[in-house]
Amino acid sequence: MSDCIFCKIVKGEIPAGKIYEDEELLAFHDVNPQAPVHFLVIPKKHIPDVMKLGREETPLLGRLLYKAQELAAELGCAEKGARFVINCKADGGQTVDHIHCHVLGGRPLDWPPG
Ligand code: 5GP
Ligand code: ZN
């Protein structure tokens, strides 16, 4: 998707604070962090949102969640935990239409969200 911000980050056209990259996944710090730890893990493949996830993409999302867990641990969240969030479409508060998992940690987080 040529107009997708996260595809542009994947292609290196927009800078990001990258913390992990392999052939299918990318993780980078959120530009507007809501917690001491706040990063995003995305597939390099442009999947718009959870509602458009195909069954064939479920292994990829499993690897994405596992990488999110590993990185959360590396950033100090293993003991106290973190929140792993995927917003979806308007009611879910999604603002970038390229599926991504937020990882928030480093402080206690309120629940439920507003
Ligand atoms: P959503 O609301 O779609 O779940 O989350 C999108 C997230 O992407 C937001 O937390 C926002 O701060 C972050 N974001 C938007 N544009 C950029 C960008 O260009 N660079 C980085 N690092 N994060 C971004
Ligand atoms: Zn994209």
C-alpha cells in the first residue's frame, strides 16, 4: 500500500526507532508513547486490520505475538507484565490501517479503557 505509514516505515521511507526486524516482522517504538514501554510489532505484509485477517495468516500472527512477548521481556516487562493490544477499525480506535500489536508496560495500566 503506497499511502500506508507503516508500509513506508517497512520500506525505510519514514524513520522509526526500530527495535527488531526480520524478513516478516518489524518492531519500533511508538512515536507518541502512552507508557514507559510502548512499542508496536507489525507484519511487513500489509494486512489492514483484524477483520481482514485470513486463516492462512494465523501462523504469522502467532509469531508476531511471540516476538512481542520476547521484546517485552527484553525491555523489562517479564516480571510485572504488559498489555498487548490490537485495535481494530473505528470503534476499536484504530488510526493506522496496517495491523499492529501495541505493547505497553513499565507502569500499571488502567482497565477498562474509555
Ligand atoms: P492505532 O490507534 O492505529 O491502534 O495505533 C497507531 C499508533 O501508531 C499510535 O499509537 C501512533 O502514535 C503510532 N504512530 C502513528 N504514526 C507513527 C509513525 O510515523 N511512527 C511511529 N513510530 N509511530 C506512529
Ligand atoms: Zn501497510
